Amino acid sequence: MTELPEASPAATDIDALLVALRPKLHRYCARMVGSVIDGEDVLQDALIKAVEALSAPRAFSSGNPEGWLFRHAHNTALDFLRRRKRQEALFSGEEAEMMADQLDAVTSRQIANASLRTFMRLNVTQRSSVILMDVLGYSLAEICAVMDVSLAAAKAALVRGRAQLRKYADEPDDAPQPKLSDADRKRLGAYVAHFNARDFDAIRAMIADDVRLDLVNKARMTGKAEVSRYFGNYSKVSDWHLVPGLVEGQPAVLVFDPNEPNSKLKYFMLLNWSADKVATIRDFRHAPYVIDGAEYQV
């Protein structure tokens, strides 16, 4: 996790706030960019920018550090969308006087549970306003502060976004289901089989000498000798059982808790390969919030 300067009282306060808000910030970022994986990248970039901004004069001139952090997350998400060349046209000023009424319980649940792909069908301003109010529970005033828009503009975006989501909810989801290739099934199957058998010597033989590990929200390691200690930590606990699968269409290792009957997905790992050796490992064990909204298949 990003470390903050210890000398500043403000930094200490923000450090504690980051720990408390990280799942909520990720939920926002993931829905803004349409991916729980990319959402974590955006979140990490936003936190780095926030840490760097701590040294600026009057970093919290608004007196609202939570809103300040969401503003960083919002702007970083927009930068990400621009880089992907997927930013959509902003809304016009029409409907600026429309009221953003409270939703009934059914519609509220429907919006909160919309898939990430569905949120991506909204333009960026509608998407942001709906996520902030209907998923995260922020007020119109807080939305205006995060997005730097007028109250009338926030209301218009919210009304339009809600209307679009209601429309999309009635449409059938006919997206084709992705499948593992034969090569990925074979490689993931071998990795998972050795891991579940606790044959970590066999796992170490599968990783490249310059393998890189990102234990998200915890630590980063490089090289076979250093990463080997990571497998040793897994040998000491029994709250995991691995299954090959996909997350957002990407080959992934899905992790369930064998001690919990009918357990839901606990977290996942992403592996990249080079010349049939594991080149990178991205393990979300210490970032379980990332599975909120993730589309996965066993």
C-alpha cells in the first residue's frame, strides 16, 4: 500500500482515511472505467497523486479530505478514460432544472447492482453522478464538489443516467461468454494443481528467474528467491482453494475458502507467462474489495 510521510499530522490523518476509504474508492473507480482490475490501477495512481499533493500548500483548503480524495479518484479515472480514447461527449445543459428525486427501493437496488459493462454505456458525467449517489450514497452537494459542476448540471446528469440504466435493465444480456484457450487451461491447470497439492517446489520450478509479484495493497517482490518466500506464507494457512477461471475475460486463478460451505469467490490472482514460465503474479488476497462487481467464471 502507498506509504505516507509520518511527520505530518495531516498525512497521518489521511493515511487512516485511505485505509477506511480504499474499498469505497475502488468501487467508484471500477464502475467509472468498467473493470475491477483497471479500477485498482486507477485507484493506485490516484493515491500516488494524493500523496504527492499533501506537500502542496492548503492541500485541504476545503476542509473535506474525503471529498478531496474522491476528487483525485474522479480526475484520475477521467485521465485513464482519455488515454483509452473512450471518453464520451459530456452532457448538454438541457434538463438542468430537472429534480433528482430519491429512488424507490427496487430501482435503487437495480442501479447499485448494475454490471460494470452497463455503467460503461453511460456518458462519463452521468456515470459519475449515478455511482456517487446511487451506489456510494453521496449527496448532490458532495457530487458537485467531486465533479466540479453546478447543482443543476449534477441533477441533470443524475436524472438522465438513471433513465438510461432503467432502459438498459430491460434489455437481454446477449454478450458471448469468454472461454479459456487450450494453452491457458493447461498452464493454469498445472499451476492450480500444484498449488492445491502444496507442492510449492513444483510451483517454484514454473516461475521465471526474474518473476515479479504484486501482492496488491501489501507488498511487491522481484526475483525467484524473494518471491519464493511468498509461497512459503501460503503454506502456513489453509483458507484457500484454487480453481482455474476467468475474471473480466482474462485467464485467472479464482480463490475460494474451503472452510466455508458454498463460499463465494474470496479473491483472485492474475498470471502472465513468458516462454511457458510465470513472469508476473498479481495476487489480490489483501485487496478483497476488488471482487465487488467483478464478472468471473469458473
